[in-house]
Amino acid sequence: MKLFPVRGGIHPEYRKDATSEAAITPLPLPTALYLPLQQHIGAPAEPVVEAGQRVLKGQLLAHAGGSVSAPTHAPTSGVVEAITEVAAPHPSGLTQKTIVLLPDGREEWAELPAPIADPFATAPEILRRRVAESGIVGLGGATFPSAIKLSLGTQKKIDTLLLNGAECEPYLTCDDRVMREHAAEVVDGARIMAHILGAPKVVVGIEANKPAAIAAMTDAAKQFGNVEVVPVPVQYPMGSERHLTQAITGLETPARKLTADLGVVVHNVGTARAVHHAVRFGRPLLSRVVTVSGGAVAKPANLEVPLGTLVSDLVAFCGGLTQPPRRIVNGGPMMGQPLPGLEVPVVKGTCGILALTAGECDEQPPGPCIRCGTCVTICPCGLVPVEMAAYIRHDKLDAAAKVGVMDCVSCGSCSYVCPSHIPLVHYFNYAKGAITAADRDRRKQDSTKALIEAHNDRVEKALAAKKAAAAAAAAKRAAEAAAAQASSETSADKQGNP
Amino acid sequence: MLLDVGSLTVIGVTLGGLLGVAAKLLHVEEDPIEHELLGMLPGSQCGQCGYVGCGQYAHALAHEHAPVTLCAPGGKTTAETLAKRLGVKADLSEHEDKGPEYAVIDEDLCIGCLRCIGECTSDAIVGSVKHVHTVIADQCHGCAKCFKICPTEAIHMCKVPVTLGTWHWDKPHTDAATH
């Protein structure tokens, strides 16, 4: 297959050797599971269980809280201890509503939806609903509800399902291992997704530094004519859906548009496997594969983790920490976010937990910009990081937005190459957050203004109605008085003239 | 033909002249900038800025160099919008941004007197006579008028909490000489 060049990008040290040969190990059940209601993009899920209730493995704990949302299921049987605020796996250290489940170790399954034996003879809508009810979200880390992405086929003509096995982040090997160990499941899931989308062809993009995964996937795909496995160049951020689409189709996704506008829908390989489980066995999303790595971890590993397990349980299973880590990262080292501590749960979007030593972190103080232009050369989105950062530094967020800060995908390549160690991507994350917050404020003010206007209108109308009623009453009284007078006059007349 | 053209010209000139005279005679003095500034304010007439209402504050902004940071319900966003329109620099350093607030009614203290409902300009309070009132937090914009009028001090103002959905990274602290 002919590949197309992608602009910019970098070649960081991949450091995948620590875990690339570590087979996926199931993590033993921990003593407690913490299942946040918001493990996805969109509205939080709404709990359907109460504290003290016994639940079975696979039972629905919380249903989708809106059109863009995803349900959560019990990863094992046990008792719901509480629904309470627990620290979220989020750099802010804020808490969020979480269902606390105490496993009883019996692993008793709830009654699951019936397996769909022949998905290719089933209507896409039924399959899509199954995916939605199984709580499947994008497992590459973006956590967008998959069923919504799978409904794009009804609105747009989709010709390719692009399966993302690029895994361009250093350290992470969970997708690599999933493809090597469960290739048949991934390919089957991908074919089901292509059927839902109405896409005639499936392309699996895998970075060329994963020859074993490419071999396994090619082997699993060879019996299906419409599934093609394509090795893509090793170049960060190849795993970004826009860039992978560009490498495969040569088309660049326009700003504020979706890859679906180009006829391509991108899904992660882990998501495909989850879809396979949901459709073929009726099993909801209960666990995921997580890479635990970094210089401070004693025995780096790939673990199949029940959702809601605390990060500290993962680290303990990997032999603990050999030294105090400089940083705990949720995700890869490029785009991952720091964690406030180890006592936070693994959620649907957790693809890696890295305990990095000081030697693995670049913490040199930022120096002056030397105008080398490297950040401009490597920006995979064609932006000018140096200019945007200068605007943001001077609080000119509007100007930064005009030169495209909202189109930045926060891949971190600019921060990585900057010889002056300027935290460029930090500026952009701040700007994107601040601009979104200002938008939210503006919308709130507009709605307040509308409410106040409606209120004033109503008060005015009520006042006018009151006045009119008073006037009418006065007129009526006057008329009555006049009538009474007239009648008394006539009667007087009558009396006067008998 | 000549008559048609002539009569139309006469009518045109007369009506035009009349309009011109009316525009001069019936001219209403209204400052466009004042109107525009008023549009940027929340319009709740809460008086927390120290002026009687939003209109008076807009007038003061336009003519008396009033600081742009006085509007409490509007917060930082309003201050910045006003500063941008007026071409002044919003001195947010001295402006103590309390952050958005909303009213909460203590149900044990509420006597159901309806006074707060009468004050609320955005219809954010519901309740009826001698029944406990409550605030619809999403509709409340923190003007605090109900807080002031409540006879039993059952209303207090709470900060709108930062959630995972609204949190964002702070601006990085770097040396001034960076760029």
C-alpha cells in the first residue's frame, strides 16, 4: 500500500523494551474497586445501584447519563460499599463521584445479553446498541463513547475503518501485546465495526517498530480479503487519528472537522477487541490492558486490570518501586498527565502507568527563546508554537486562537525539541482551557441575560394587566354609579310626577 | 410628462426636508458606546458595583472612567470584555476575583415569605407562600440580591465549585526573559 508523508513529528527514544516481551498477565482481584461515574467524554453515568446492594459480575452499575455518555458495569461480583467522592486519576487532584465495590471473590456472573452468533447478518443498529450498552469507549486514551463514533456511518459515507495500532508513545506496549496475543479477536472486532459503519474496507496501521504485532495481525487478517495490515513509519505522533489518516489516505483533516468527513473512522485496537467481546459473548467492558513501566518500577509489566483497581495495587503487583519516582504519569510520557498519587483508580482510558525517575524527566529551567524555529519545523499540525506561546505569555489569548492554538493536539513534540526547555505545550493546554472556560462564561451570561429579559417582560405584562384590570374595574364602578344615579333620578322623577 | 417629473420632485423635496427637520428637532441624545457597554453587563441591576443599576454603571464607564472591574456577577470575563471595548488595561491584579457564586437557601431557616423570589431577576428561585424555597443553581448568577433581602438570613452565597469538567491548567510560571 502506498503511504503518504506526514508533516513534522519527532523520534523520541522509544524505551519499549522493558515491557514489549512481557506477556499480558491478569491482575488478581484487589480488595476494593473504585469505579468513577465519569470514565468517558460526555455526561457522567447515573448510578442504578445503592450502597449495601450485592451485585454480580457484568451487572449494570450506572447507566449512560445523556446522549454522549457511557454506562459502567461491575468488574466482579461483590457488594457496593458506597457511592462517594474519591480522588480522580486527573492532574487536578479533584475528587469525583465513584462507586466503591468490595469484591467477594466468587466471580459470579450476572445474566448477560445473548451472544450475537452472526453479527454480519445482524442490523448495524442492533450491534451499535450492543456496543453502547457494553460501556465501550475509545481505549486508546481519548475515551469517547465508541457507539457514537460507530453511528457516523449513518450520516456520512465511510469507506475505511482505520484500526489504530500505531502506539507511538514511548514506553507503552499494551496495544502491541493485545495485537500479538489476541490478533484474531482484534480482527473480528474490527470487521464487526466495519459492518456497523458500512465501511467496505479495514486498514490496520501499525508502526514498523512492532514486527511481531505486524506478523500476528497479518496472519489473522489473511483469510479476510477486505482487511489490510499496513506498517507505518516510526514517527511520533503517528498514533494521532488525524495523522494516521493522513499517512494512509494522503488527506489532511480540515480544522474543526472529523476524519469521518474524509470517509475514514479511526478506532483503537483495544476498542476492537472490546467490541468482539461485547458482540460475540455479550460481555461488557470490565477490564483493560495497562502497561506499568518506568525506571522506578521493579518489574515492568503488561497487566489485564479490572476497571477501578487502584494504581497502587498495580505497582505493588509489579514488585513495588525501587526508588521514589520523580513523577507518576497516567498514559505515555509525551501526552500523559501527571497523577496526584498512587491512590487513584484505573479507568477505561488508562493505557499506561509510568513511574519515572528524575533521570527520565526533563526538568531544566526554561531559558530564553533562541528563535531556532525547530518547534515550527516539527509541529505535526503546521502551527507556529513560538508565536502562539509568545501571545499566551502576554495574555493575548484571542490572538493565540487566531493563529490556531485550538487546533493544537497537545502532542508535546514542541516541548520535547525546544533547546531552551520552554514548556510550550503547557502554554497551549492552559490557553485551550482558558479559552473554553471563557466561552462557557459567555454562554452562561447570555442565558442569564435571556432569563432576566424574560423576567422583566413578564413583570411588565403583569403590571400592564393589573393596570388594565384596575381601569376596567374603575370604569365598571363609574358605569354602575351612573346607572344607579340615573335610576334614582328617574324614580325621583316618577315620585315627583305621580 | 413634465408635470409628472415636476410633481414627484416637489413631493420628494418636501418630504425629504420634513424628515431632515424632524431629525434635527426630535433628536434624542443617546451615547452609542453607553448602549454597547450596557449590553456587555449582566443586566441584573444588583448594584454590587456601587451604582444604582447596570445603566448607571455603563454611563460611568463611558464618561467617568469608572474601573472596569466592579461587576461582581460578571466576573473576570466581563471585566476583560469591557476593558477591550474601552481600550483600557483591566487591572485584574487588584481586582479580587471572588469567582462565580450562587445562592443556597437553608431549608431550616426559610419561612416561605416570597421576598427573595420577588427580588430574583433571573427567576432562579422557586417556592410558594409558607413553603420552603429553593434555588436552581444553574440559573443563579450570583447577584446576591436575595441574600440581602432575606429576613431570616437563610440565604448564603457559595462559590461555584471547580469540577473535573471545568478545571484547566494554570499558566506556566516562567522567567520574564523567556521570549
